[in-house]
Amino acid sequence: MKKTSFLLAVLIPVVAAQAQQPGTPAIMKESKPGYYQNTIMKDIRAVDESSAPAKTVKRFQADLSGMSFPNKVSLYQQEWRLPPVSQGNTNTCWCFSTTSFFESEVKRISGQEIKLSEMFTVYWEYVEKTRRFIAERGNSAFGEGSEANAVIREFSKYGAVPESAYTGLQDGRKFHTHAKMYNELKDYLEVVKNTNAWNEETVVATVRSIMDHYMGPPPESFEWNGKKYTPKEFFASVLRLQMDDYVDVLSYLQQPFWQKVEYEVPDNWWHSKEYYNVPLDDWMKALKNAIRNHYTLVIGGDVSEAGFSREAQVALVPTFDIAVADIDDNARQFRFSNETTTDDHGMHLVGWYEKDGADWFLIKDSGSGSRNNDEKAPEFGYYFFRGDYLKLKMMEFLVHKDAVKDLLSGSGK
């Protein structure tokens, strides 16, 4: 009895202390028009009055008001990158995040600071989607989204250009908008499918004519620093990036670990099987080591959770979701399998910070949610992710292979 009493005396205060720890409060909050409606869509409506007005929606989310977070850029150990750029009214985060990443890689490898054109890559990605749509007789996804390694594919095939050579902006716009263009492309391909008009040359030419109208034709050559280049020449002789040096690292249970697998999401429309799949703890360790060793990364995953705050620009896992200690391979796969984790946004991870034993990461973003603050503030265009959010909700990352040598060798087994 004395032993039991001693255990109870020890355990009861611990349990009581745990019970008294405050949980993350929650709130049903009405979203108000922010940067997207007040700035991006205002610019678009100045040219296109038919664009949809703002809608207010009530959402269940963590109430982070009054809490303190490391949401200042200056706190973070940071790697070089160009300032955040808005993707406007397009679903092309995959290209903006990866282009930003390769800009950082150009700086890291050769010391050059070059702003690259996202829309040059987007243009040719639509062409490649069209080719596969034709080859598969309409049984291939044709959407606005894609994956980070699509940029590798398009760089390798078509080259790259500086933004000064191709912006993709028409009619004096400041922000991209692809809604009308995408709907027109989709409607045209539906006609192609319904009429079995599978002539690749004709279909690709028509798709390109639609894009030329909305984005302008991409350059066949251009001048850079007083010299004329084709996109392929510019990529090979100026950027000097080796596309075989980059690897996508994935972590989920539905495919075997320690080998390359397919990332089974709609935006992987060409069914790439180039994702190196590893257990979650190894995935997190590799990500943290990479940024601490001065390699930036492209991360992709879900930003629709209640712990993702566009007001505070912070992402964390609230206590009412899952305890941080319980985030493991199963918790991650459970959410992916029931589709509460989706592959809906790509971002550029450019810095890290540690506070009270928790890892935080500085995320450069092209979406509008990171811009609901002072446009002149250093935090404009950034998010601050706590490590638990990455661990539970980010599914894969792209990085230079030298950053994950131990992982690729299988030494983490």
C-alpha cells in the first residue's frame, strides 16, 4: 500500500498539471476580403469587369489572437532569395515556388542574381499537358496545378528565360489571371475529345494560339547582358544548373520506403515515379539538416487546416487536432488517405529558427494569404511554420541531392 500511495502521490500532480495546460482555442470566423480581393482582383477587374466579386465565408479555425509567435523575418537564420512574387489569380504555386528555389540555387552555385520567368515554364507545361491529353485520348488530367519537378522537366526540354524577356502579362496588368484562359483551353480540349479530333499538330497549335492571346507568345531568342540567347542556350551557359542534381523526397505509407515511387496526386498528371519515399522521422531530419546546412527547399502539401492562419501568417497543429507527440507515419497517412491532407500548395523554405525547443521555418510564398499585412513590411509574402505543421501536413520536398546524401545512400535505414 505504501508503494501504491507513493505512485499516486507522484502521478496525481502530473496528471493534474497536464489537465490544466491550456489547449488551442478555436473560433468560427468570417473571412473578410484581403489582399486577393482588395489588390489582385481590383487590378484584374480594372480590365475585366466580369470577374467575380468577393464572397464572405465562415471558417472553423484556431484562434491565435493574443498569442506570441516568432513571426518576424529578422529572427530567422536565412538563405539568399529574391523578394516574394505574387502568383496573382492563378493556380501556379508549383512554378513560383520552384522558380524561386532555382533562383536561390543559381546564386548559391554561381553567385548570380537572376529573376527568372515563371510564365515561360507555365506556358510550356500547358503544351506538355496538351500532348499527353492527346496521347491518352483525353484520359489525362488537364488542370492548372502541377508539381515542383515539372519545372525540372520543362527547363530540361525548353530552357529558361529571365523575367525581363517574358512576363506573361497582357493589357497593362500587374497581376496574372488565367481563369478565362484555362476555361477556354479546357472547353476546347473537351470538344477535341468529343469529336475525336486527335491531330496533335492542330490541337497544340490551337492551344498555343489561345495562350498567345492571353499571355503573349514566349520568346525564341532574347538579349541578356548584351548577348543574344535562345532559352536553351541561356539555361545551359548562363544558369548552368544540372537538373540531375535535384531530388524529390516524399514520405507516406502507401508506397514502399527507401525507393523511388509515384506521388499519387492529381497534380502529378504525368505520373512521375521519381519521388524517393522515406519514413517520416528520416524525412523531417533530412529537411532540418538541409536548411541548417544552407540549402533551401521547395515544400508541398496542405494549407487548408484550422491551424493555418493567414492573419498571423503562422501555421501550427492545434491541440484540438492531434498532440504533437502523436504525429507519426500513421497520423500523416490517415489524413492523406481520407483526403483531409491534400496537395494544394507549393512554397519555398528559406530559413529556420528555434524557440523553446520547437523548430520554426521561414516560408517564402507566392499566394495572397501571406500578403494580408503591410506591403512594406519585411514579413510581406512570408509564412512562419512550426515544425509540427510540416511534419503532419507537408508531404514532399525538392532539394539538391548533396543536402540529403546520407538519406539517398539509405544510411537512415
